[in-house]
Amino acid sequence: MGQFIQLVIDGFANGSIYASLALALVLVRRSTGMINFAQGAMGVFTTYVALLASNGGAIPSPVAALAALVCGFVVGAFLQWGVVRRFNVRNAQTATVVSIALFMLVTGICGMAWGYVVRDYPSLFPNAVLPIGPAVVSVQSLGTAAVVIVVVVLLQLLFYRTKLGLSLRAVADNPESSQLVGMNVARLLMVGWGLAAVLGALAGVLVAPKVYLFPQMMDQVLVYALAAAILGGLDSPIGAVIAGWIIGIVEALAGVYVGIIGSDLKIAVPLIAIFVVLLVRPQGLLGRKEVARV
């Protein structure tokens, strides 16, 4: 029983990491209408910026993380203005190709600028553990989960209680009509990308202490995050977080109790989740069902 509880706790901790990047995917989807496969690479870039800003530990980690968030907004807005807006990203195939190209570009830039050496990254939270019955949970895991929950609340307030959030949703659903009623669609898309990049930067500084910092740090996390976003619903921040926790816990349990999976095939869990959800409920657990008029 103790092992089961520990696995659930570990899965919850990993699920919080997946959810942090899944929130960025959901935000860019809700504010621009596309899925950004370069979200993880952008998070890695801003995490390197945070490492530089920390000046070898002379600057506190929270201050360095704040520099990463600011850099994330600038990078996201710049990529949308300088690259993405020049393509017809309303076409799903074009959007996919553009975001994959950005993923390769940003990853290459990270490799050229900082090399492919694995680096330590300081945690935002104390390096301590707390006992929970026969199991233990790290303060870092609890801190990550708390940050994710706060971000979900803020996103819900943004999208449903602010003029900016309502405008972002309108532009993502119908940019032509939004422009006709006087909205600055180009500026709103830049803001949407910038805010999503901020969440990607936040995911980067939360993930780096656990998996170490290197240019491909977020590649595997992106697979889990994409599965969480699809499982929870690409337009539902709450659904993405719940799905991230579900995937993390199922992965941890399957790795021990399902012999055919083990520790080597745990990546199959999110892939199976994507397949099942797209087959049974394409809009996800908490996503909206899209209805097209013909």
C-alpha cells in the first residue's frame, strides 16, 4: 500500500509538470486558434535566459524566473509578428508546418548559443520533503502544483472576466468578424502568443530543476503536455490540468504494475491517451464540441 501511495504522489508531481506546459498549449490555442509545437523549445530558450540572469546564483531564482517570463512574452510576440503572421495559420497543415519549423529553429539556436551540455538549474522551492503517511512528497512538487492551480484560476479570470480575454477568444474563433467590429487582430494575436510564451517560460523554470537544462529538455515533456491538452480539451485550462494529473498518475502506476510497459515504455501512456480521446471524444473531457454550419 505504501508503494501505491508513493506512486500516486510521484505521478501527481510529474502530472503537474505536464500540466504546466499543457496550459501554454491551451492558451495559444484559445487566443490564436492554432497548436504551437514550438512551445517547449521557447520555454527552453527562456530558461537559459533565466540561468544567465541568475549570474551563477548571485541573483535569487525567483528574480531570474521573472526575467524569463518577461523574455518569454517578448520572444512569443516577436515570433508571431516576425514569422507566424506571414503565413496562413488558419490552415491546419500550414500552422503545423510553421510551428514545427519554429521548434527546430529555436532548438538549434539554443544548441548554438549554449551548447548541448547538461546543466543544473536551481529550484524555485526549498529542497525538502514532507511525509504523507508511508510516502513522502517534495516541496518542489507541491510548489509546482500550487503554481499550476494559481495559473488555472488566473486563466479562467482572464478569459471570462476581462475584456482582453474575451477579445482573444473572439479573434481565435473568427478573426474576420473581429476585425470588422474594430478589434486590432494583429495586436491581439501578438499578445496571445506572448502570454502563451510566458506560460511556456514558467513551465521551463519548473521543469529544469527536475530534468536538468539542455536544448532538448522539453521534447518529451511536450508529448505528455500535448496529450494532457487533448485529453482535457484544447480550450479548457482546467481540463488540461486534470488530464495532466491523470496521465502522470496512470503512467507511474502502469510503469510498475503493468509488466509489458515497465519503465521503458511509459511514453506509450500519453500516446494511447491521445488515440483513445481522438477516437471516442475528440473535444476532450472538458472541451467544447465544435459545431460547423453547412
